[in-house]
Amino acid sequence: MMKYLARLSGICLALLLSFGSAQALAAEPNTIWRLLDYMAVDYAAAVEDGEVVNEVEYEEMVEFAGSVRSGIAELPERPGRVRLEANAKQLEADILSMAPVDQVATAARKLAADLLAIYPITLSPSRAPDLERGRLLYQETCASCHGVSGNGRGPASAGLDPPPIAFTDVDRARQRSIMGLYQVIDQGIDGTAMPGFSQLSSDDRWALAFYSGSVAFEAADEGARLWKSDSELRKRFPDLAALTKITPDELAGEIGQERADALMAYLRANPSAIADAAGPLGITRTRLAEAERAHANGNISRAKELALSAYLDGFEPVEPILATRNPDLLVRIESGMMDLRAAIDADLPTSAISERIRAIEGLLVQAENVLAPESATGWSTFVASFAILLREGLEALLIVIAMIAFVRKAGQDRALRFVHGGWTGALVAGAFTWLAATYLLDISGAGRESIEAFGALIAALVLLSVGVWMHGKSQADNWQRYIRDKLGKALSRGSLWFLFGIVFLVVYREVFETILFYAALSAQGSTGYLLAGAATAGLLLVVIAWLLLRYSRTLPIGKFFAYSSVLIALLAIVLIGKGIAGLQEAGVIGIAQIAGGPRLSMLGVYPTFQVIGAQFAMASALLLGFWINHTRASNNDRSRDAV
């Protein structure tokens, strides 16, 4: 009776797949991938030595093959889809002819891999899964059918056809990838008692997949020894995506069954080992390889995204450390990354893209040696910490000091609390941003760059108006009367909040960037040297602030405004350059490189036409404003002389 019902359910499933699933599969590459993964494993239960041994299973394989073929035909048009369709038809023909198990399994897995290369889907968790959480979820949701130990003989398994999978079956576990388990947990298996658990969070589904995929393997201690002693194995798994995609059998073909089982036992039970070992440069390499594959398959937009992620999510976090140890190498890698993105934008041939990626990979090897833990010293951490805070703090300090001196010259000491409120508020906001980015939100590299870039652009435009205004006031006469009658009234009408806003904006941008740099630097250890470098830079900034405030008190007010206007104008040019460069790094605007052009990041100068053009436009606007101020002052002088 149960066999009859199973057969009937298979026929009903076939009808549903034939008449209704093609459209559903059209927009679901992940569903097609899941079917292929299932076929690669379960075809062996349907056919043996060219004969059907389980008719229901075989009918299911035939229908799944037809659904894969029709589903691929309904996917959006992309280069390579025709090849996928041809391979899907061949897979269907192999199953219809009851081809050998190894042949069908290999063809299904190859088609699945090609599908992911052309239609990428999520392949890995965003963070290392919590195996203890996975164990608890397994006991709550899976043990009743699959058994407490995973042997497939839980109390609810009686009468189920097909019976629940035994996760302790090593032969079967060797054929399943973590990604395949995740897909089954997410969507279930049609025609069986296995439901989907899409109501669970993505993190929980990954935790459950990793736990389920680990129970069949032992010798985790031997796997740990292999992982720690063999650098080539660590390179084989640069990130969690590499672990989720591979089956133990596939790995056995590379390193042998015993070693593969041991390594899978360790990594599936300890996925954090990969997350810890990959590091930023591991992410960079992975994204570059994915970008190269995407470009080769004609997916240009995806190649752009991956090339951008290679820089923002992989390389950028190590920039501040590399800048102190080998600044020339830093510039070469940044230039190489920019050149790669420009080449993809220009739609150059894949050979040209591959050539650029190989060059970057060579530079990354050098960077890895420079950044290696054995290359780190307390002194290098001190210098990096000192340089970061001094560089980022100086820009903000100059604006704050200019505003403090301004309100003091205006005789408006009550406005000081708005200036101090601006920079202290920025420090508090920066601390909250760090807490949110660390514990609440996942701010992407592009998101970080966009925040910094737009902050720089807004600040630059505000400083443009402030610089021109201050220059105009340096041309005025009778300052005491002007300050008493005009400036005092202006400050009383709400421009105090303007002072607060400009100070907050400029300081917050620098605080945000400093936090990101220090987060990367702290991962290198040497906390004492890091704090010492920060304290030394902070002390130097205090000394600079004291000298500037003291010197500004002795300046005649006309010269103060003249010097301040020049300082603010220069900062506006620097910030407009950094803002445009930030938008380029975030992928918001394109890149047109200037071959051999200058690169002075401290001054916001980068070798692209967009950056140089924006700085030229800002300088032109400032000079025009200064010229108008000068002309007005000259006309006023002539009018007064005429009277």
C-alpha cells in the first residue's frame, strides 16, 4: 500500500512538474541547482548496472531532468545559457538511457557548477555558523524523523516512503555539499515527507545544514592538524563559499579519501576556522576570481560588483597598516584595482581582464608577506596608529579651530557651545556608528565609502561658501562696527546651528573613517602600542590646537579672515577630491584614469579625470568668488575716495 501511494505521489509530482513548474523554475536558478544536486546523489538509488532498481525513484529522476531542461530554457537570456541547455538535454538523455551512476552524477554536478557561474546565487553564510545552535535546532525540528543521532530511525520515521535520510551514512554524506543540505532545509523535497524550513532565519538554516553535514564524519583532530600544517589546503578554502560548494567525494579526488574525510570533519564542525584564516586578502582573491569567471560568462554587471567588492570588502581594511609598512606597494595595488574596474567598465576582452587580475594577485602576494604576523612589530603598530589619528584628526582640527577663532573674533563667546557641541556630538555619533556597525548592522564596503564620500562632498560645498564669505570679510573695513552691527545679529538669527552643523559634519566624517581604520589595526594585536600611538597623536593634536588658537588671537581680524579663507579653500579642494574618489570606489560613478597621473591621497588628488576635474572646478569657483570680493572691495574704495 505504501509503495502504491509513493508511486502515485511520484506520478502526481511528475504531472505537476510537467504542467506547472517550468514557469516557477524560470526565475529560480537555485531550485534548478537543488534538483541537480538531488539527482547527482539519488540517481544511484534508481539505476544500477544499466537497470532500473526503483521505479518510483527512476520516474522522479526522469521528471526532474525534464524540469531542469525546461527550467534552464526559461531563465533570462545570458551568454552561456545555450551551452547549459545543451548539457541539460544530454543529462536527460543519459538518464533515459539508464547511463552509469558515475556518469550521471558527474554530469549533474558539472551542470550545477556551470549554472552557478552564469546565474550566481548565495553560496555561503555571511558569518561562521553556530554549530551549537545547529545541534539544538536539529533536536527540535529533525530528530523525530532522522533520529537523535542522525541514523534516520527517529520515532516518526515509521511508514515513511522514502524513509528519512540517515545523516550518519558516510557514503551518502560524502556526496552531499553543505549548499545542497541548505537548499533542502530551505525548500524541502517534493514527493517526500521532508518539509521546507524557510521560516527559519538564514543563519539558523546554515547552522542546521553545517550540523547535519558534520555528524557522519569523525577524526576532527586529524583534520585540525591537516588544516594548521598544510598551507595549500588553506588556500583551497579561502572562504566559506568554497566549503559550502564542495562535496567530500570531490575533495577526495584532490587529496585522497582519508584526508578529505578528516578535513571535512574538522571544517564542517569548525567553520570559523575558515572565516579566521581567510582574512581580508583572502576575500580579495576570492572576489577577483569570481569577477574573472563572471566576465568570462558575459555577466559584466556582476563582474563590476565583484571587482568592487574585492577592493572595498577585502583590500581596503588593510590599507592603513600597509600604508605604514610599504606605501609604494599600497599605491600600486590601489592603482591596479582602479585599472581593473576601468577595464571592466570599458568592456575590454576577458584576456585583458585576466591579465590585470594576475598582476593584482602578484601584488597581493607581496602584501601578504608585508602584512604577515611575523612582520608585525610593536613599533609598526605604533606608527600606524599615530599616522592614522594625526592624518584624520588634522583636517577636522583645522576646521574646529577656525570656527572657534571666528566666534571669538566676533565677540560671540556664547556661540562657542555650538562649536564644541558640534565636535563632541560627532564623537558620540561616531561611537554609536561603530557599535551599530559592529553589533547591529552589516555595513558593506560600498556603504562605508558612500557615507564618507557624500560627507566629504557636502562639507566641500559648505566650505566653498564659507571660504568665499570669509575672504569677502577680509576685504571689508571698519571691522569693529561690522562685527557689532552685522555679525552679532547674524549669529543671533540661527546661524549658530550652521556652525554646529559644519563642525559636526566635518568631524563626523573623520571620526567614521578613523574608527574603520582602527578596527582593522586592532586585529593585528599589539593593543598597547596601538593605544600609545593614538595617545601620542592626540597629544600632538592638542599642542597644534593650542598653538593655532594662541596665534589666531594675535592676528588682526582682517588677516585672520584672509588666512582662514585660504585654509578653508584648500580644505574644500581636498574634500571634493576625496568625495569624488570615494564615489568611484563605491561604484557610484565611473573611472577615467589619467595614465601616470599624480596620486596624493593626503591632498585628495587621484589620477582620474573625474577627481582632477572636480578639484579644478572647485578651485575655479573659489578663485571666481575671491575675484568678485576683490572687485567689490576695489569699487568701494574708489567710491569712498571719490566722496
